[in-house]
Amino acid sequence: DTGVSQDPRHKITKRGQNVTFRCDPISEHNRLYWYRQTLGQGPEFLTYFQNEAQLEKSRLLSDRFSAERPKGSFSTLEIQRTEQGDSAMYLCASSGSGTSVATDTQYFGPGTRLTVL
Amino acid sequence: GESVGLHLPTLSVQEGDNSIINCAYSNSASDYFIWYKQESGKGPQFIIDIRSNMDKRQGQRVTVLLNKTVKHLSLQIAATQPGDSAVYFCAETKGQGKLIFGQGTELSVKP
């Protein structure tokens, strides 16, 4: 499979627990993005990496959220002390870096559906 | 803040007809626009994109039109099929960073 993969696909947790999601980008892509999507809305940007460097973080990414990409390959998104408002689909996307349209295109994974009870 | 928006939340078409989904954007500095298709429970799937130096781009059964004068983007789907039923999002970006998505248009294809 050459697409973006995410694990787990579904996560149910109780309020106050910590959760961690993993994203494996397309192998040759050096940019990796995290988005959050709530029901009926478009995805909202959270953060992105170029290789292992985290280049931008949204104001949506509170101090309970942390993302890493230690070796410039897969990435993890951790949410500490989850709240019911964190319930959403967490989407990962990857792209190459370059000036052509083909390398800028972000390809999305299937997402991780988080439900906080 | 600036955002990409869509004119209609739902669109219903007959199988075989052409579909047109519209999008208005407000950031005149955006230079790259993308249409995604999202089926229930799945991540957004890339359909077609266009750069700001182009007015039109065609793919297989899909065409994207960009009107920078009125900041309008449209997606045309020819001979719409039941498999085209999904939510369609337009997204914009400046440079190579984050995408800004609209709220989506749900396309329903009647057999």
C-alpha cells in the first residue's frame, strides 16, 4: 500500500485519559500535516512538519496537544487529558516539497475517529 | 479570518447529468486550489487542482474553473454517476503550507 496510513482507525476513551495516534506518510513525501475534522465541517489545520522540523502550529493546538516526527518519517499526535470537545476525526496528510503542483498536493489518510466519553 | 466557503450545502442531480459545485474564496493571495471528495468515514480524496496562473484545468470527467476576478472556483463533473455521491470540499493554500477548507457540498446522485 503506497498511501497514507493512520492507526488506530477508531479510538474511544474516557475524559481525562491520554491518547496517541500514529501517521505513516507516503514514503517519498517529506511534508506531513495533521488536521481535525468535526461532523459536517471541513478539515481544520493543526500542524505540519517538513522532515523532522515542526514548521507551523495552529492556535487550535492547545498545550494538551503535541505532535512529533522524530526521524522525519512517521508522526504521532498525542492528546493529554482528553475532553469531550476533542471528539473528532483526526486526519493526516503528506506531500512532497517542491514548486510543482504534483509535489504540493496533499494526500490524506483514512483518519482516526476519536470519541471522548 | 479569511476562509474558503461554498454556496450550497447540498446538490441533487440525476444520473448522467452534469454537476457543478461552486466555491468562493476570500484570500486573494492564495495561489493553489484543490478539490477533494470525501465519502462517509473516509479521508478526503484528491480530485483535481489548479494554480492561480491558470483559469481552467481538465481531468477525467472533471473540470476546475478559476475566476480570480470574483474569487470563484467551480468543479464540473460530467455524466455524474452514483459513485460520485459524496461531500466535495474546495481548499486553498498560499505557498506549500496548510490548506484552508470550506464547509463542503454534499452531492447526491439519483438513479
